[in-house]
Amino acid sequence: MQINYRYLQMNESIKKELGDIMSKNIDFPKNCLVTIIKVKTLKDCKEAKIYISVLPDKFKGKILTLLNKRTSYFKHLICKRLSLKHSPLIKFLIEDEEKNLFE
């Protein structure tokens, strides 16, 4: 299996920039920790799935709704920061650690 370093680099760049944007521009509830676990960009670069972890669990739904409502804002800033012609469509998902143990 051939590794495409372009996609790995893009995933890491999006993860870094999105983490910075979220920490500076999103007001998360008090005592809530949101972490970007991984980013998976599709081969055509049209979509990026952002896997997050939310602690405590009671905030998962609220945080997922908050972030998915602001995807166009994130897309705009990532496109600007990374100097991309076309930024991928962003979709936030909760990282299911138990499920991913078997992938």
C-alpha cells in the first residue's frame, strides 16, 4: 500500500489550524475539554472528517452541534490560513475509541 504524503501533510495542517481556531474563537462550556483526535481528508480533497473527543461525555451532543453549525466559518479560515484554492467540506464526528480499536 502506497502512502500519499500530501494527504498526511494536509490532514496534519488542517488539524493544527483548526485546533488553533477552535481554542481562540469558540467558547466551550466551563469544565469541558474538546480535543481533535484525527483528520481524514478524502482523496479528492472535497471533504475532511474531523474526529473529536469531548470530556465529560454529557457535553458530546452540545459540542458536536455547536461545531457542525460553524463549519462554513472554519472552512473559510482554514482556506485563508493554508492558502488553499478550495477548502474541503468539514464534518465533525465523535471519535468512538472502542469501535476504532478494531479498524
